[in-house]
Amino acid sequence: MKRTKINLKPFIVIGVLALTLVSCFEFEEFESTNMGAAPTITLAEVSVQDSSITVSVTSSADGYASVILLPGSGNAVPEDAEDLLTNNVASLEFQSKKVSGSTAAEFTFSGLIQYAVYEVMAAANNGNGKISTVATLVVGTEDSHAPVLSATDPGITYSPVLAPDGPVYLVFDEPVLYDDSKDLTFSTWYGGADILASAVEVDGNVVTVTPAEAFGYRDYVWLSYPAGAFTDHAGNEVEEMVTYLDGSSFVGLYWRVEAFTYEPESVSPAAGAVADPAFTVVLTFADVVDADDVADGDITFTYVETVAGGTVTYDLAVPSSDVSAAGNDLTIVPPMVPVSGTEVTITIPEGLLGIGYGNPNAEFTETWTIE
């Protein structure tokens, strides 16, 4: 049988042409239903206050707009605006909302630092998902309010918490500057002296104030300073601080100095000495002694007398009438006159006396031998 040879070339050409026409048709159909051009946005400042910023975003199309808040200025702009739009950029705060084309949408950031610079970035998409480029805006908060003293360390109190040489820490609600032409003055209640601050150091919103000399133990201390001693970076002045007595209460900044436990600076008879049978004990302290709270029996003497075959011990209480204070001296008359060779020990409990402005005495014991 004779075979007929079929020329396939025309069919191949027709097939390729058909595929080409179909491909062209599909591309043109895709282009005709694409997402269109990305929206354009405008980022603008609406209002700025001490601790808040309001901005507006106006997009050319319906969709969603997102904004982020960053500290300072010159922050890196996200390479992919979609990261900003979907909250994938580290920031102080992120906000997003649905927007209408050509209509400004407002965003407010609150709780900000006064007199500080911030940067806002924004992006928006349209209904089909096309995303705008990132818009940026640098804004700064205002500062129309003077700094306010918000805390102290130690906190103001009548309790003995302040170290004799300070310091005192003043905490304001915003960073401050110190005008070193204005003095900060400590006043002591019992001492009756004004002591200037020898050092005033500022670290942001914390001020460290150190007195030029140590305060007396248990004394009350006031602190005062004039208006304008401190300002914020916008020049707003801190109001003056005047501490004073109102009736029976202090008003302003006040503390009590810590207590100090006093030991006697000298003892008579000398420690461990051989004493006269009719000796009197005199303790001398570094400050005035108050023995008004001493009651019968608070101070005791122990006598150990040597007798044939052993010893005899006597524990005797001192009447309060035999205890007296004059200036820095405390005088105690022993309750008996012992015989020669007797060991005599005195015991004064801690806190029985008031030294200076009510500081306690340390526990005191001493032993003598009668000549």
C-alpha cells in the first residue's frame, strides 16, 4: 500500500500562532483587572501639646492607613512599606484605621515626654492591596508647664531617716537644669543654723543636694530654694520652696537626722582603776546628757566581796535621786560604800539616756577594784 506523507509544518505554525494569540489575550485581560496604581498619602501635623501629638494621614484611595511613632529624628525608613502597614517595625507606638480616599484621618499619640523630638511614619493601601510609599514627619512636643517636684529621697518625714552628711535627692516630673547662682539652704531646727548646699548635681530629672557640713544627730532639717533655682529645657522656672513651721507642723521639705548611739568619751574613775571606797562615777559624753527618764533601779551596781572561804555578791539598784546630769556629764552615786578589795561593776542599759537631740546611749559596763 502506498503511504501518503503528511506535511506537519503548517499545523505547527498554526499551533504556535494560536498559543501566541491566547497568551496575548490572557496578559491583556490580567492587565485590565490589576490592582491599579498605589495610593499616595500626605502626613501632616494637626496639633502638638506638652505630652501629646496629633497627626493626620490623607490617602488618595479608600483602604487602611497605619502610623508609627519613633523617638528622635533621622530614623531608618522601612524598605518595605508593608512592614509598617502590618506592624512589623519596632516603634514606640503603632496605630491603624480604615480611611476614605481624600479624607484626613487623625491619629493621636499621648503620654509623651515634654519638649522632646519624635518622628512619625505612615503608609496606606487601597482596596486592592496596593501600598503607598512611607511618609515621614518630624514633630516636637511643647513645654508650657514648669517642672514639678514629684518626690524626694528620703521621703519627707518626722522620722530619723536622713544621714548626717546627706545627701537629699529631689525628683522632678521632667529633666531640669540648675542655676548655680541660686543657693539651696538647709536649716537645722535644734541647731538653729543655716547650712548651704556644697554640691548640687543634676542627672536628668533627679537632683542630688549635699550639705556643706554634717547635721546634728536627731536634729530636724529643712530645705528651701528660691524660684528659678531649677528650670526645664524650655526655660520654665520651678517655683520657690520655702519650708516653715505652721502651728505644730512643718510645711515644705523636712527630715529628721538619723540617731547615733553614744558611748562616753571618758570615765571617772578610769576604767579598771583602783577606786576609793566612797567614789562617785562620772561619765562624760560628746553632747548634752538628758537623764530625766532614769527611774529607780534602771542603773545597777554589782559588788563581789571576798570573804573567808569564798565571795559574796550583792546586786544593788541606784535610786534615780542619785543620778544627775549637768551639761555633757552624767554623775552617779553608788548605793553602798564597799570594803577594800571588793570588785564593783556598774551597768547602764542602752537607750536609757538622751544624748544631744534625743540620741540613745550605748550599753555601758565598767569594773573597778576598791583600794
